[in-house]
Amino acid sequence: MSKISKRPAIMMPTLQEDKAITAAAKADPDAQPLTPKQLKSMVPMRALRGRPKSENAKQLVSVRYSQEVLAYFKSTGEGWQSRMDEVLRKYVARHSSRV
């Protein structure tokens, strides 16, 4: 038994049809072709997704903290991980001059 394709057959326009489509598109004032400058400035969509890259990238690690420490920082609300990082950075700054 042969399998029936679920994809519809794509029919490419003839040269005359293509010219007619292109002429109609160029005649539409709301759909003008992009300029070479506009085409050059375009970036792939996946490059625009997500959060912008940070200047000081953080490294993902797995650390175990006591329940009291986590409970305290989580109780401070949104951004608790950043506050925890700030406390640790201040500690490093204070103690790195001793070494």
C-alpha cells in the first residue's frame, strides 16, 4: 500500500504569472521592496530572541545552602538570587585584600 502525502502539492507560478505577481506587488504603495541597506541590516530572528547578553556573564553552578540561608533570601522577594550574589561579591571584595 502506498502512503498518501499529507502535504499539498506546491505549484510554482509560470514565468508570466511570476511577472504579473511581481508587477502587482511593486505597484502597491504599502508593499514596496526592501532597499539593499534594509536587507543588509536584517538579522535572523533567533538572534533577537531571549535576554540580551550580559557584559559580566555568570556561571551556572550547583551549590547546597542551608535551609535558613535560602529561606531568608527567598523571603526578600523577586531578585533574591541577585541579592545573594551581591552579598557574596561584597564578602569576596572585603576578604580578598587580606590574602
